[in-house]
Amino acid sequence: MKVIHARDNASPSEQRSSTFSGSVWADPVMPTTDGVTINTVFFAPGARTYWHTHEVGQVLSVTAGSGWVCLEGEEPQVIRTGDVVWIAPGERHWHGASDTSYMVHVAVSIGKTGWQEEVSDKDYLPQLASAEEASA
């Protein structure tokens, strides 16, 4: 058993950039322990992860705001405060804030994360990409 005490207030939040689009900040809740990592992640409006997978899976618990989660080949699904998302092992997906709201979630990542390419605007907001193409 391990007891992980509350976040050290002297530690700064971490700005994430190499696998995220937009302004994203994270506070480690639990450093990687036995293949499990827990972070509280703040996404500014429009910010999102890159496409990625998890070796054993991921749990997202939305604590504030609203956003989207999307599996490859599917339309983004709305997630809001109080929602919990289970992402199965190997499912290629992304998640982040909506274009009009921030979102905060606690991410429990199990096993290695396989980071991939940036999520395009077309994949992030397919309805807006279609409207822009029609007006061009």
C-alpha cells in the first residue's frame, strides 16, 4: 500500500505541449506507480490531446466544464462535469475541451501511452469543417 498525499503546493503546474494542441496544464496526482499514472488536466477552450492509445486502458472523470472524447472512426461525443469515460486498451482516441468551454478532468492512465499525430480541425470539429468547406 502507498499513501500519496495531496499535491505539493510548491510544485508548479506543468504546461503540456508536445502531445497536446492549445493551452493545456496538468497537475500530477500520482506519479507513475505500477503502470498507473493519475493527472488532473486543464484544457482551455479548443485544446485537446493528440491521437493516442493506452496499453491497458484509461479512465477520465470530468470535474468541470465540458468537452469531447472521440474514438477513431466515430463522431466526437460530448462529456460534461460528472461524466466518467472508460477507454478500452488499444482504442485510438483523443479528448479535450469544447470550442466554447474549458474542461478539467482527472485522467487515470493504465500502462504505456502510445502518442500519435495531432488531431486535425476536421476531426476535432467536423461540423465546423464542413460549414467552412461549403462557404469556400
